[in-house]
Amino acid sequence: MPATISNIEIAKFAKQVIQTELAEASKLLDRIDDSFYAACRMVAACTGKVIVSGMGKSGHIGSKISATLASTGTPAFFVHPAEALHGDLGMIGKDDLAILISYSGEANEFKVIAPLLKDKGVKILSITGREDSYLAKISNISLDISIEKEACPLGLAPTSSTVNTLIMGDALAITLMQMKQFDSASFARSHPGGSLGATLLTKVGDVLDKQSSEAYCSPEDSIKSVILKLCMTGLGMVGIVENNIALGVFTDGDLKRCLATDSDLDRPIKSVMTEHFIRTRLDSLGYEAATLMLDKAITALAVLGEEDEFLGVVNLSQIHKAGVKYKI
């Protein structure tokens, strides 16, 4: 049975772990040096894939680093050292680059793998805590993630060392991302699923439907008939269109103001339409359109073509149903 300890003691243990890891991680700031610059340039110049490998806890961190690289513009995948020794080494070609992770730098698997990679002409970047180790010496470039103390009180479980490895990997990946000018649109193409992909990829044209494109009327139509059109489409706006060109709009808000001040609903809609209205384009991102609506305190936008031809109406509800987040 675990020992009975107080909440104060629990907090003390937890804070010691965090303080130790933060203290060790802060030392990495002084290691953004010539080796790091050279590592970034070497990886950026790679014309093949980046292969990340590590044993044990280093392997778990390496898998995350490879995923971060891949999603931020640097094609990468993880290869387990044991699998590499049993056939997967064949996946690595001369144009590839290997990131080998071992805190001790003495992992037996790498003593077999590293020379074979060198023979293929594969460049090696090591992430290690021992600059005098076998792995550091055989690598083209080595990044130092050494620590003085693990957060584990026994000094056995990799804690501070794995945190440092992860941070150094993130620093490398995100620096490369900016070197390659990898933007949000590029990021979305690597993350097409879920709300992130919907937010960064969905355009206004993607959410327009038949009902959206039919939400219009003639400037000579009566206010009464336009109210009916407004109710039928349920989009909160109707475009006032002549010769396919948008002359104005009539919204739910316009309707309320009209009913409050005017009882003659047989007059033409052009007499009460809003001539100066906010619009969007088919190729505008959905989240940009939604943000514009929220900023202007409206719920719908007219969608116009390059020559102000009316294409439809888009509203917040349509964008929300498409899974797009607002105000990212």
C-alpha cells in the first residue's frame, strides 16, 4: 500500500519535479550556438526524408519529434533501432538524413546502425547528453541536451533528460518551419481532418448551396415578396440584384426597421434596401468571413464575384456547420 502523505507533501514532491526540469531546460538557451545553426541548415538542405530514431524513452520522444517535423514542413518519420537492424534500414537512402537520439550516446544499436548510414552517405545529426560519446563523435553534428540532475529522486527514470530532448527537438522543428516559411495554409494541408483542417481550409465557396445562390430578388419586387423570400431562404439576408449585379441587400435587421416605420409593403424593395453593404468572395476563408461578421455584429454576408456579380449569401450558421472555428 502507498504511504499516507499529506497534500502539502504531494505538492512539495510535484513542485520539486517541475523546478528541477525547468532548471535543466533553461540551460538549453545557452546551447543555441554554432552547432544548432549548422544542424538547422543541414536539415533544411536535406533533399530526402528525415529519419528519427531512438531506443526506450528516447524513442518515444523521437517519435514525437518526427511527427512535429512532418507536420511543420520537414518530411520525417520514425524508425525504431531494432526494426532498423532487421530490415527497415533499407528504407533509408543516401539523400536522407538521420536524427539519432541517445542520452548516453553509447546505445549498442547505434554502434551498428551509424557506420552503415555513414557508408550510404547519410548525414547524421545526434541529440545526446555526452559530447565525448561514440554517437556524438561519429555524427556530422551533435546537439547537447546534457543535464546535471534528473527529476527522478533515484536518478534513474529519464525525466529532465527527456524534457530537454523534446525541447531541443521542438526548437529544431519550429526553427525549420520558419526558415521554410511554412504558413498556416501549408500547416492545414498537413492537418486536413477535424476542426483545424476545416478552419484553415474551408472557403466561402465550399459552404454555399442552392438555397444560398437563390437568395436574391429584383429591385422592383415588392417589400412583401422579399419578406417571403427572406423567410423561405432563412439565411438572414437577400441580395437585391439587377442584370446579375448586386445593387444592395435586405436583411432581417432591415425588415425590423421597415416594419417599425413603414406600413406600405407593396413599395419596391429598392426603396428600403441597404446600398452600402459588407461583402465577401468565394475564395475567402470561412473563418475570415465569420470573423468579419462578428466584428461588424452581423450574421450574413453577400458573396460577390470579381465584377460584383451576385453569387449567393453566406451566414454564420453555415460556416459553423462546416466545422470552422471563429477568431483563431
